[in-house]
Amino acid sequence: MKRRNLLSTVAAAALAAAPLGAMAQTAYPTKPITVIVPFAAGGPTDALARVLTARMGEALGQTMIVENVGGAGGTIGVNKAAKATPDGYTILFAHMGTLAVNIALYKSLPYDSQKDFEPIGLGGTNPMVLVTKKGLPAKDFKEFEAYVKANQKKAQYGMAGIGAASHLGGLMLNSMMKVDVLEIPYKGTGPALNDLVSGQFDYMVDQAVNVLPQIKAGTIKALGVSTLKRLPQLPDVPTIDESGIKGYEVTIWNGFFVAKGTPKDAIDKLNKALVTALGDEKVRARLIDQAVDLPEPKDATPEALRAQLKASIDKWVPTIKAAGVQPQ
Ligand code: ASP
């Protein structure tokens, strides 16, 4: 055999013997990536996912397609992502409700958020706002509290299912106000907000990114924010804590995850794309304007998200139990 032929035979043999992981290193991603958002379109998770993945897709050279899989407080979508083929082509964008809080709210869940997923990185943390329908006879938090206390079992609050962020926000508020009101579940707070605007229920605690435009348009009222400091976007709206519900503080982190078993190369590339998106000035300006607390690119590591998930489970599971909420 001529020397040249011998060399190419050796090269071909080496390629054939290369472990799959090493070959994937240069290839991924070769086709569009599905991003499961476990809530309806037009809500806060969807909004954040779309802005971030549009930029991530550019960085990866592939389209990222958002698939809204709403229902059961996000558990249906999260479960679908947990059971997806672990090849990096199905990823999850979910929040601390669906991955940490709901451990205390369901007797059993079809997934284990710490064992069934690999974190990619944090995608932003959202403050929440207590919003009411325009016609609710309350001009401030005190009047709202008095109204709900006087109308127990008749007043209605909207939420995106058991374990959703809006459920946690409403549940903690109702429990700390010591009121019993009716829950109106939706597949996401996008559709819930439409019904609040048309006055079909009384109030909701939802992520700022979703409700700010309607507050500014005057179609709903903002009576409190869920952080211990007021929001620059709503300087005249007091915190719920300063209005008398001492210690009320709920913020919602969101992050990207993949099913356990996904090749490390895909995780690294997805993380790098996220870091690129978080470092993009246009992306930052747009989301920060909507009150999203964005991590610095260097802080969006898989390890930081893993630690965040654990810290939220350690914080919220006992808090919800202490509030006397029975799992379903
Ligand atoms: N994040 C959900 C949504 O996007 C709502 C929620 O968790 O309350 O609709």
C-alpha cells in the first residue's frame, strides 16, 4: 500500500473508533432545538424564554423553537422535558415553582428536579406584583386587604395551577392575610391576565414582566410588590411588606435545564450560548427594563443553578409546610 493510502486508512479507522461523545463535540447542534416552556404562550416564562433563546439560537447557529406545554402548574411540561431523549435537542426553561416549590404541594411528582435534570444556567429572576381588576373597590393595599377579608369565599384570585409562581405568590399572601378565597386556575398567567383585564376575577400575584404593560395602560391596578424594596418601574407602588404583611417576599428565578444523560458537550455549548445572550446589551436592556433581574454572564453557570435549585427547595418546602398547606 502506498504511504498516502495507508495514512488515510489509519485516519478512517481512528474516526470509526472515536467515541460518540468526541464526535458530537464538533457536530452539535445540527438541527433545531425545542425549548419546552411549561406554561401557555404570552405569559412570563414564555416571554423570557423567547427573548433569551432567540439570541442563544443565533449563537448556536440553529433555531430554537419554543413549545408551550401548559397545565397542572407546569408539571406536565417539566415531566415531558425530563422524559425527552437526552441529546440536547429538547431543553426546558422552567422556574422555581415547577422545580422546587411544588415538591411541597403535590403528594407525588412524576419527576425529581434534582436527579432527572442537568442545569445549564440561570435565565433571570422576576419580582412579582399584586394586581387587581380595575373595578375592585380598593385604591390601596389596606383597602384591598379589608375587601378580601370582608368577602371571603366570594373573592377570587387567579393563578397558573398548583405550584406555579402565581400560586406561590397568592398562597403566601392569602395565608399571611389569613383569608380563604377561591382559586381560579389557568394554563399560564398570559391567559389569566386577559381575564383579569376583563374583570372575570379579583386579583393575582404575577411576575412583573407580564403585568407591567397592563399596569401602565391602566387596565388593571397594582397595589403591592413582592420584593422588600420598591421597583424602579413602579416607584409609587409600595412593597407588600411595608403595607403591613411583614416578611412577605417572593421572587421567581427561571433557568434552563436538560434531561439527565445529555452529553457534556451539548450542555457546555448551550451554556456558552446562554452566556452570550446574557452578555448582549440589547437583550439586557430589554429585559432589565421589564424588571427582570438578569445574572451577570459569568454567574450563569450550571453549578450556580444547581445550588439555587437546592437553596429554593430548602427554603420553600418547610415554609409551605409551616403555612399548613396540604399537598394534593
Ligand atoms: N410562569 C407562569 C406563566 O408563564 C405563570 C406562573 O408560574 O404563575 O404563565
